[in-house]
Amino acid sequence: LEWGTMGNACCSSDVRNSIERARKTKSLNLVERKLKKVPKEVLAISKLRIVNLRSNMLENMPPEFGQLTEIKVLDLSFNKLHEIPSELSQLKKCQRLILASNLLTSIPHSVWKLPKLHHLDVSQNRLVSLFGYNSTGSKSDDDDKKSAARENNISLVPSLKFLDISCNKLCGLSDEVSRLSQLETLHIQNNHIQKLPEALGNLKNIRTLIASDNKLSGESCIPATLFTHTKLFHLELSGNPIAEGNKYYHLRGFDEYAKRCKEKGDKQIHGGLHVNLA
């Protein structure tokens, strides 16, 4: 058997043993093995369900990785990935995808094509957009031409419930985020977001929105429909201009949100604001 490489050296016996074990358990754990490439022997284990390649030095994923169609959990966090191959869209059974702490500037379209995905973590990257274009709210003619394609991509993720895009370089969220209709938890903290789109109020099932440490300011920075037309009951705004001097009290719809929190037996607005509603 000819083994792949780990950097410039042959795969260690520990890596070989982990791969052999994965043939039986269908679960591969290669955390912190200093891998620069995915060992080619991994690509031959077609029945893999759980793959953990966290904390290596991977700069790319081989297109053949898309052949591992039984994967349900894939952790590629803490690597050096600049992009994800389009073949990743073949992982139709993937439910949990962790891409945190890489070098991605946008969420690859292949990710939005995973029909059973319910947990997506792309925190601590270099995201300037979610869907492959600038998310500042302005659109060029070229953006308009690509709009239908983007909508088709996102409409194929009906099951996404958890999205973490915190600690990136986002200046805004596009209206397309509202197409993630089953979303319950959204982490957008530590970005440069000044205003949340009106379309966010279409996320009827959202319960938790962590938006601390952004640049949210002004009476229209949070749409009233987010308070009045969703199930939101955990909102974090600390570290934003809108949180200074209790300015959030004046946001349209906030009273209804506060009332809903109190009715749920939650005597405080969560997230560092600690507003006593008793």
C-alpha cells in the first residue's frame, strides 16, 4: 500500500492507524496531524460518515472528496483553506459543516447546495460576503444578472437552523439571508455591520440573534418586523452604538419583543444589556 504524504514526509504510523480504524468505524479523526494534504487513502473510504480534519495545515480540498457521499459531519476548521471545491455539493447527506478559522472570503456556492445541512459554522474567516458578492446592500448590473442563480443556490438549503458567521469582515447582510426560512440561531457578532436588512424579519423561526460588537446605529438599524413577526427571544446588542444609553428602547417593535421575553419568564433581555423588565 502506497501512503499519501504529510507535508514532505511520509504519513506517520499514527495517521495510518487512524485511517485503518476509520475503515471499520466510518469515523475519521485526524485532528492536529500537521497535514498539508488530505491523504489519498481517505478518499477510498466511501462509507465515511464523520470526518474531523480540524487543526491541520490544509490549503485546499481535493475535488475527489465529493465522492464521500455518506458524510454527515465534516470539520475542516483551523486550517488554511482559501476555497472549497464545487464537488462538495455532492455531499447530499451532510448535516453539520464546520469551516471556522480558515481564509475564506465568501461562503462557497457548493455549501448552499447541501439539502440536509442544518449547522454551518464559518466564523473567524475573512468573509466579505455570504453568497459570493458584496453584502453592503448595493447591487451592480452584474449582481442583478446573477440574482436568479443565487436564489436557486440558497433555496436548496431548506433545513439550515444554525449559522455562525461571526468574527469576519462583513459590512452588511443581503436580503437573500431571508431565504434560509428554517433558521433559528444566527451569530453575526464581531463584524462591521451597520444595519440589518428588512428581509431579516422574514425569518419566522429565528429565536437567537447574536449581533454584539458591530456598528449598528440609528432608529432603523434593526427592522421592526424582527421584533414583531418572528419568534426572537434572545438578542445580544452589546458593543454597538445602539446599545449606548439604552437607545434600543426606541426601536420600533422593541416593546413587543420585551413583552414576549417577559411572558416567557425571562426577566432580562440577554446579551450584556441586562434590562430588567420586572
